[in-house]
Amino acid sequence: MPLPQPSEALNVAPAGPTPSRTSLQGTLARMRARLGTHVLVVGGLCLAIAVILTLLDGNFPKKLLYSLCIGVACTTIVDLTRLAEAWLSDRLRQSRGLPPFDDLNGWRGALPGSVLAVLLGPGAGVWLVELFTRQPAESMLNLGSSSTRIIIAFSVLGTVFAVVVISTMERLSAARAQAEAAQRLAAENQLRLLQSQLEPHMIFNTLANLRVLIGLEPARAQAMLDHLIHFLRATLNASRTEAHPLATEFDRIADYLTLMGVRMGPRLQVQLDLPDALRALPVPPLLLQPLVENAIKHGLEPHVQGGRVTVSARADGAYLVLDVRDTGAGLGRDPAATAGTQFGLSQVRQRLSTLYGQAATLTLQAASDAAGGTLASVRLPTLDPAPPKTP
């Protein structure tokens, strides 16, 4: 695999703040998200009211029609009022020079519409009945009629119940969104923590070797410096991206292994195997970094004769499998040498769990062939057209 060529400068785009959505945008998003649930709740509630009214006075088709029309009228009034309230909130914030902010959720956004629905919903529903049947319906202003009082009572109770249920579901949905945002923030923090694991002594040793090479082999020293620049640029870019192509991940691994080769010399052999068909697949940045570090630090460095590190990618059905294999000391042969591998592995597992849930796995096992060593395998559902979750 060809090694990456250096760029002229560190062109890292600053990470700007994510703009807040307006109240109107947030209200529309919540309406779209709960459309199916809204239809089920209102439809079920109207059916239940129609059944109760039928038990009191008979004539189920008529009661169902009244119930559905009044239910549709009440929920429409609630939703239109919420949209108007959101639009007005955005205009007021804009007039005061305040940034957009979605601050209408749950009861706060539904209460004004609920009051209007109770006052206007029954009358609007009766108008819809007249529109469908083309016959005059009983006026909701005739409070002396027992059927009118019953319909109004059920309309009020039904509207309040529907608003309570839907507002509660919105609050639960908002709580889930906050929990997911916290998970994404945790994933970002884990990535930054992972970046901080770049061992300072590795950089210092590389710089020390470069200082010697500048006087002895300037061309080689320049090449090593280029790889160091690539690697440090990658750590900066990774903090500002959620995913990058698999080819970029392999390029960063190539830079890191080249830097480690300055210290280990011929004791380190490298093999990178990335099929062309997989180069563009998105993966989390620096996902393989701790696995390659473990392969060298706990596999090859304790081995007097060194060995080989092989990083490969392959498709397995709808999954992408990334393997990091070394021919070093192996698992369990030197407990002191392998005692530190758990931290890096736990970081990778936590990132996979946050980004993919149970769909991604990391396994560590002894290599099965005569060369010995250790095999770490990451299994990702990245071959699915859907991208990984946002950290």
C-alpha cells in the first residue's frame, strides 16, 4: 500500500458551533416524529368515546362520526396554536436580537392550544359533521340538552387526556434525545482521550532519531518528518470529524508504523492489506490506533527478534472486518508485558458500543498459525448504506 504524501500546510477547518433550531422548526419536527402515534392516540380515544356514548344513547355510527370530527377539530386547533405560538416566539427572539432556540416543548407549548380546543373544538367538530352529512346538526350552544352536555364533557376530557399523553411522550422523546446527545459527547471525549494516549516518549524518541539523521541522512530525516507531520495532522482532523474513509485510517496507520520503524529498525516488518473496493467505506477516526500500539508495545517490543504487524480489511457479508495481527510474544506468555493492553481495548469497545450498539464487536485471540502472536478483530456494520451514528 503506498504511503501518503505530505501536504503543504496543516489545513484544519475550525469546528464551529452547531446552530440552534428555532421553536417553529422544533415544533414541526416533533409533529412529524409523533404523527403516527398521534393518529393512534386520537383515533383510539375517539373510538372509546363513541362506544361509551353508544352505550348511553345508542346509534354508534352517528356517535363515531361526532367523536371523530370533534377529535380532529380539537387536535387541529392544538397543533395550529402550537405552530402560531412557535412562530411568535421566534419573531420575538429575533426582534430582541436573541439567537434561535427551541423552547416550546411538552405542556408549555400545548397549554394555550388545549384551552382553545376546549372552547372551539366541539363547535368546529359539529360544523364538520354538517359538512359531511349535509344536514343540520345539534348546536353545541344548547346546554339544556343532555346529549350536548355529555358531548362537551367528553370533548373536554378527551382533549385533556390526549394532550397529556402526547406531551408526556414528547418529554420522553426529548429525554431520549438528551441521553443520545450525552452518549455522543461521551464518544467525542473518548476519542479525545484516545488521541491523548499518543505516547510522549514515542514522539521524543522519533525527534531524537531525526536529530541524528539530519546530520547523517538528510533525505531519510525529511521523510520521517513528513510522516510525523501526517500523523499529528490526523490527530487534529480526527477531533473535528465523525468518520473518515478507511483508506485514510490505513494511511495514518502507515505513518505511525513508519515512525515506529525509526526506533525498531529491521525488528519491525509491516504489511497493510486494503482492497480497493473497501477504501471509501466510512469508519471512526483512529479506531485501529490503540490496537496497532498494543501489537507493537505488548507483542513485538518484548520479542527480541521483533516480528511483523499486519493490518488488513475484508468484507464478510454486510460487515466490515478489520484485523490487526502481530507475530510477537502472544497472549498470556508475559503477563507483565500484556497487563497494559486492557485500557486501549476498553476504549475501542466503548467507542464501538456508543457508535454502533450491539452491531459492532472487538475480539482478541491468539493467532492460530505457526507464526504465533495475537489477532485483534473489529467487526463493523459499515457495509450497510447507513453511516455510523453521530458522536
